[in-house]
Amino acid sequence: MNKHLRLAREVVVVGAGMSPFGVFPEKDSKDLFVEAFQDMLASVDKGFDPDDIQALYLGNFSNDFFVHQAHWGPIISDAVGLIPKPATRTEGACASSALAFREGVLAIASGLYDLVLVGGVEVMSQRSTEEVAEGLALATVPYEGQVGFTFPGVFGVTASAYFHKYGAGRQHLMDVTIKSHLNGKLNPKAQYQATLAEMMEAKRQKALAKGAPAPQWADEKAFLGDPQANPMVAWPLHLFDCCPISDGAACVLLAPAGIARNFTDHPLYVAGMGQGSGRGLHAKKDLTSFEATQAAAAEAYAMSGLEPGDVQVCEVHDCFSIAEIIHLEDLGFFPPGHGYRAVAEGKTRRDGIKPINTSGGLKCKGHPVGATGVSQVVEIWHQLRGEAGERQVPMQGLRVGATHNLGGTGGTCTFTIFERR
Amino acid sequence: MQDMPFSDSSFQKHLDQGRLMGCRCNSCQELYTPPRPLCPTCRLSRMEWVAMSGKGRLCAFTAITVPPPALKQEGFSRDNPYAVGVVELAEGTRVVARLLGLELSDPDSVALGQPMEVVFIKGGPDGSGDTVLGFQPAAE
Ligand SMILES: [Zn+2]
């Protein structure tokens, strides 16, 4: 067996793009993917002929449920002019497009293809909140759905176990949310481009305009602690602990390292990648970690020869605020039980020692589930190339970034490390 | 009973008859709740049914205020949340369950680790649906 975890040839990202994320009643999956595709085309420094793309791998979780249409591989392929080339849909719940990315890398590493498009898309906003909750709950494990768990419910239970074990509390979840909004404010593709302070002021102005008494909050945490402004969803999680319902698409272009310079002088190398699988709440050994993340991370670190301390900027799957804290620990960035303290101390802010979710994360950038994994790669592409604009990480010698995508309630997780060389 | 398959369907039939059942692998002696047809460690199918005591302790819980459509029909809502969680059974395995009898108006007061006992909840709006596995604080 291959214990070296080495790709047969090196793979690079040579282009990356995404649609805006948000709620777009007038746009369908084709429209959004075309926007992502055009954004990607514009990102390829030396240009290229899209006819040279040999295959498409597309992540999509459940457009079947959300818009009652399945079989999106050829539909999206046709939308961007790739018929009759092979189009393969991957499904790993909220990690669907991370799996597409991985399949694209493997297809190039195998020598089969020299140019592959990988992407993801999801349109969720046409359903009611209750229906989306039902659709997402399809990705819990069967016993959980039967007794009434929702997606937020699974992460609520996880937060309850984490609080009990480590002495953290709601105020530590708020630290994550405040940071997410500071970053989302600076991302022009994000669903929420406002800080909490701005949202609080907007609510005050709205009340005043209606002639109602204007609410007053001492600070962001007072706002988040106000059950009127931030109602409970699944104890201890409240509305602002949860990512929104979103539409969107993202895609990246992959090539073997040997021809990277035909496309750009600044490719991103896939230094290491891993994927893991996990079990339901009843069978997990530890309710405060995700075994699939730990397995994926171990594989990616082994393949890259890098360590957690080498990762300078990272997008993690913050579907809920508690999840971001736990990922910081599972990925080895901070010891178990220290994730919440690191956030409270500002270490994960854009100017901290370990900037996390500079895009605003799922919480503010948005979470069209099938597009999220590849959209994380788009953010790292911008950061490592120094093209992230206002939200550029101010770190000197930025060279190594990573993406962590989690599917369902932790059943599927990926971790990919990128390097600028 | 020993000849029922070690399936989710059998687990549900037992619940419907007021029994919480697990199974033990006769090869490695590992206990499983819910039952499973193949031991994931030995990959052998030498299972036997084990009746669980129905006693346990609360590992983790949540109170849900945004119910899925089926539970909304049963009357749960923002003003009438329901609780679910993870219970570690006295025998050492865990189950996920609906939780009754917790003070949901003050979730901070719910003590993890407290003793719990099984309760079989009639499912559906009129109680004619599948039995739902439940737990409630154990009587002193
Ligand atoms: Zn066994």
C-alpha cells in the first residue's frame, strides 16, 4: 500500500472565480455558475482557450430537493460550453464541491487530463426556512432525524458538550460572530457585508423611522445577548451563530504543475490534501471534535510535509460558530479546549497570528452548500496571490494557506493545503 | 426475539413494544445501540440481542425552537421548543433521544451528567406514528 500519500504528479490552481453569494430570486444554478465561470476566466493571468478544458467535476448537495431538479453535471457543462466532455457530479453534503476539487486533482495527477474545471453550485432560497431545515437534515444520520434533530440541533448538542467540558460559554461563540462580520464587511461577494455595529445602528434607525422607541445596546455582545435581536435556534445557538440560506456558485481551473506557467506565473500548488469520514452523535468517541476532520488533516499534513504551525491563513467550515472553534482544535492550530480562547484573544482575526475565514466565512460570505468548498479555495487563491484587496492578510511572506470543508454533521471532511512557490 | 435481524427496522419494532434493545458481538464482546448487522471491528455477524436497562446519564442536549415540518405539525414552535440530546446508557453505549421533563425556559439550568431513564414517546400528531426513543430525568 502507498503509505507515502504522494500525488503521481503535482497539481496547481491556475484560475479561480465565484458568483456573489446571497439570495437571488431571479437567478438559477446555470446563471450563477456562468458568473463564477466568467470570473474564473478573467482570473487566468495569461489567458487560455476554454475549449482546452477536458472535464468538469461539479459539487452539488441537493438541488434535487431545493429546486426539484437533479443531474446537474451535464446541465452546468452545457451552460459553459463543455458538451460533450465528461461532467461528473459529486455529493458530500456541505463538502460536495471539496470532493469535486479532490476528484479533479486526482484526475490530473493520474495523467488522464491536463486541464480540469472543478466547481460547485446550490440554489436554496426558493424554499422556506423550515423546508431548508428539512432538506439539510437529510444529511444528518438516520437516528438523529428520527428523534427530531435538526442541523442546528446537532451543533447545539456539540456546543453544549464543549461548554461542559471546557468551561466556555455563549460569549465565546459571540467572539466568532463578531470576527466573521468584521471580515464579511470587506468582501464584495459576501451575503452580509456589514459589521455588527453597523447592523445595530441600522436597526436603531429603522425603529426611529417608524416612530418606535429605538433599541439601545452597550456593545455587540449586548446586542447578541438580546433575545429580540438574536433569537434562539437550538440552545445554546442563536440566529447569529448560524450561517444563512444562500444561492451561489464557484469554480477553479486545475492543471499539472509542468504546464502551470502557460497560464500564470503565480499558480497555487496543492501541497497536500486529505479526506475523512465520521459517524453520528451516538457513535462518536468525542462529542467535542470531528474525527473526519482529524483524519483529513493528518493526511494533508503528511502529504505536504507541513505542520499546523506552517499554515498562515485558513478558511474553515463555520456552518455554526461552535464549529469554527472546534475546527481550530481538530486542525491542530490550537490545543483541545484552547480554540475559544484563541478567538477571544484575537488570534484568528485578519491581523492575528492565525487569520481564519478572511472571506467572512460561511456565516457572512454565505453558504450555498454545494459551492462552499470551492469558494474557500477562491479566497485562499486571492490571499496567497496578494489580491484580496481590503481584506488582504497583512502578514509578511504569506505563502501557505488551507481550506477545511465539512459535510453534514461531520460525516465528510476535507482539508487541503496550498502553497505559493 | 433472537432471530430478528439486527436492523433499524427491528430496533424500531422493539421501541414500538416498549423495549430499548442493543446487540453484542459474540466475537469481540462489543455492545452496540442501535443494533447493527455487522460488527465494524470484527466484520463478523455474530450478534445477539441485549435488553438495555434504560438507565443512563445526560451527555449533551439542545432545545430546538425552529422545528422541521413534521414536528411543527405536532405543535412545536419558538414558544414551545422541544429538546433532543445524547444519553450515555448505564451499559456504556450512547443513543440520541428526544428529552422530556427538562426546564427549557432556563436551558442554562439543565445539568449535564444527571441521571436519566428511558421513556417511549408515541410519535405523530395523534400518537399513531412510530415510537420515538425518549429519556427523562430519573425519578429519585
Ligand atoms: Zn466484533
